[in-house]
Amino acid sequence: MRTLLHPRSLQARLLALVLALVLGLWALSSLSTGLDARHELDELLDAHLAQAAALLVARQSGVPHEGAAAEPRELQPEAPSLHRYASKVAFQVFHEGQLVLRSANAPATPLLPLADAAGFRNVQREGQAWRIFATQGAEGDILVLVGEQLQSRADILHAVLRGMLWPLLLALPLLALGLWWGVHRGMSPLRELGRQLRARSAAELQPLQLPAAPLEMQPLLEALNTLFARIQALMESERRFTADAAHELRTPIAAIRTQAQVALAAGGDEATRTHALQATLAGCDRAARLVEQLLTLARLETGQAPALQPLDLSALARQALAEQVARALAARQQLALEGADTACLVMGDSTLLAALLRNLLDNALRYSPEGARVQLQLGRQAGEVLLSLEDSGPGLDEAALARLGERFFRQLGTGQEGSGLGWSIVRRIAAVHGARVAVDRSTALGGLRVQLWLKAAR
């Protein structure tokens, strides 16, 4: 039952809806036509009754008043019937209460009680419903009753409606066939879209082309093409990520294997074994950091924007610097933080911003020499929070600055290990937060300067 009321086919649903609408309108128009025809028919036939009564009154204006024959006169039974509805009509003429004239099918008794005979009246006589019209003559001593069986009116109405509505009813199958053809033809772009989608392989992500698509299908096509483009970008990102991860992980894994082989071959040389095991641990740390960076980058490239909430950037900066203090002391480097004594509220994700600060500080400390100075500064500028990180390292030339942020790009000749993913992560986190990033040479310390503008929270 539910399937009949709600068909799964869109074409069947449209066809059923249109047919139901057409049938409903046809029924309403038929009802309205029937009621209007019945009203007009009643008006017309009532007028005929009144006219017939007026003619009879005029005919009986010469009936004698006194001494006249009291025998009622009757129409000749052998008089020809002029119409097939003649037997449905009857009349009576009374003079001073006496029946003086009647039709052949009229009874000898009054069709209406003579005392209240006036105007139109519906009565029942011998199981038949009659419509009676009563009127008096000019002198008041003549009463004319003209009646008609209501069944005759119903027969006339049915004949009129049958002649009007049957052609329409017979045309309904042709209308349904035409509607089916129109809906079927109108749904052809959807069928073509389904055919193209079924014929595609999983690797085919080029935009759909439907030149004859109607305007109503344009949003669907645009949404599908946008989805294909996003899927293609994700697949390319996944392939690039897989290739890059395999390429980068090959080096630390090979180094770990080499050091393990050295430790095995060391024999009784304890110093060689210890050095090899320490190198193995360092390789494991490098591989773990690389995996962590790759996972962070993969999470950012899924396109799922995190929920940004108000947070204190100065607190995150203090925490990030505290994590790097031991490393800076080991290299006799100076860490400074300015402007963090007041809260700097921004809209962001604490985990991602902590990763951004960690990568910026790691790069600054890693590529700065011993005794270098690294300074982190926070401030406000026109509704934004400015985070500035400067160091006294060697900095980067123009060519390296232009490539900064490319995945796995590292400045050669620094003698430092790294994956080249830190700046890619920084730029992706900045893009997620709608932040602006600028990198140039520090005028104060001479090394690299990184500036990050974040939208301030209210």
C-alpha cells in the first residue's frame, strides 16, 4: 500500500501526481458543471411551466360563470404525442373549485390542495415526485395547475452531462498516455546522467558533460562535478602523501638497519656497539618525528576544518618555549618571549596552534648556530594578533624563500637533519585558521623573521 502511495520511481511519482491533479480538476469541473446545468435546467423548465400556465389562463378566460356545464373536459386520448416527454407533463384547470379541463395523464383529483395552491411546489403523488406551478386567472375564479415529473428533469440533466462529460472521460486514457510520454521524455536527462555514472570507472573523475540538461539539473551537475574535483584532489593528495612518506621513511629505516648491523658486527668492541646503538636510537627518534609530522600533515589535508574556539595565544607561546628550554640551553642559545604578559585571545584550535609554534621554534633552533638568539614576540594590530619569530641564524636566500613551504624541501649545506615537512605544516595550519604568513629577513637579528597574523577573538 505504501509503495502504491509513494512509488520509488520519480517518473511514476510525477505521472501519478499529474494524473491525480488532472482527475481531481476533472471531477471538480464535472461537479461544478452538473450543478450549474441543473440550476439552469430548473430555471428553464420552471419558466416553461409558468408560460404554459399563462397560456392556459388566457385560454380559459371565456369559461362561463353560471349555468355552464359542470362536466370536466378532457383532452382527446387519441391526440398525437408531440414529444417523448409529453407524458411527463400534466395540467389541470379549475373554475370555482371545479375541474373543467385536464390533460390525459392528469388525475381527476387536484395535484395540489386548492386552498394553498400558489407558486411552485414539489409534491409526491403515487410514488412520483412532481414539480407543480399554480396560478390564478385575472378574476380569481380560475386556477391553473401545471406539473412535471422531476424524474424527467433528472433524465434531461443526465443526457446533457453524458453528452458533455463522456468525451472527456474517454479522452482521459489518451491524456494519460500523453502525460506519460511527456514525463518520460522530460526525465531523459536524468537517465542519461545515470548512464554516464554507471559507465564510469572509479578512476574517472573528470567533470560530467550534459549539454541538454535542463536548468533544474544544473545545481545537481555542479554539485557532482565539485564532489568529483574534491575526490580527485584527495586522491592525488593521498597518492602524493604515500609516495612522499615511502620516500622519506626509506632513509631513517635504512640508517637504523645499518646501525643495527654495525652493532651486531662489533663483537667485543663495546664502544662501537654503544655508538651504533645510540645512532639507532637517534634514527628511531627521527623516524618517529617524521611519522608524527606526516600524520599531522595528513590530518590537515583531509579538508576537515576543526572547530575554532577562543584561546590565549600567549599561554600557548609560553608553553611552547618551555618545551624548548632544555634544547636551547644545550646549544647555549638564548630564548626570549615578549608581549606575553597580557592575554592575546584568538580564534583557533589549541592542538594545531601548539604544533605550529613547535615547528617554528624547532626550525629556528635547529638552523641557528650555537649562541644564537631566538625571539618570539606577541602584539595586537588592528583587530589582529601578530606573532613574530626572529633568529640570528644565517637566514635564507631569495631562491630558498620562494620554495619555503614545499613538502620535503630543505636548505642544503646546513648539516641538520629534518624531514622538510615543518613549513608545510605551518602553512596548512595557518590556512585552516585563516591566518596570513610572511617570511623575510630580520632587520633586528639578521636571521629569518616569520610573521603570523591571526584574527583576534572578542
